[in-house]
Amino acid sequence: MSEKLTKTALTPSTHTTPPAKFSHGVRKGNILQVAGQVGFGPAVAGEAPAPVGPGLREQTLQTFANVESILREGGASWEDVVMLRVYLTDTAHFAELNDIYNEFFADLTEAPAARTTVYVGLPAGLLVEIDALAVLG
């Protein structure tokens, strides 16, 4: 009989409690799924989350930081990520996103993760959302 793997919810101290019944990240065995993250700054007690700025660059870099904090909470790094999904609100942001993305991952030593980019509606003020799938070990 095989051993049942434990599913662990991940919420870094920099994140607020999710607004619905979901986890910011979940690890089960060697699989870690990071839920869609946006460019909210670190949680501040008593304050509603808000985007770090109006521009794509600042929101994307903060979104990467938010994804990374969940990866670390689950024992992973960018090197463990096999898939990223990027959700943009404006098709005109695609080239700028690629520039930011290439700068951010310039020092990655392993093969880059696969990536899908789709265009969506997000709450007012948010320009980008990113989720990640990592495999450890």
C-alpha cells in the first residue's frame, strides 16, 4: 500500500489571508503550485492590499517577489519552476513584459520554465498576475 502524501497550504508572512477559500500555494510531495499572484506590496495589518504602483514594471517585479516568497515557503526556487502562466490586462504590454521577464530571469542557470501568456480582466489597477508550478527533488 502506498503512503498518502500530505497536502500543505503555504501562506508567507508577507501575504494576507486569501479573500476566498484557497491557498496562496500548495505543496504535495515534490509538486508545488503557486496560485495567481499580483503586484500587491507586503501585507500591512489593518490595511487593504494595494498595487505597488501604476506601472507594469513595478507590478511585475512585485508579482515575481510574491511568487518567489511562496516558492521559498515551500522549499523551492525559480530553478524548480517548470511552468509559469502570465495574465496581462493589455495586449500592448506584451513586449514590455518580455523585456522585464528576460531581465529578471537573465541569471537562471537551468533551462527556463515553459510559459503561457493570456489576456484577462483583473480588478481595477492590476495589470499582471502570475502563477507557477514547481517540481522539487
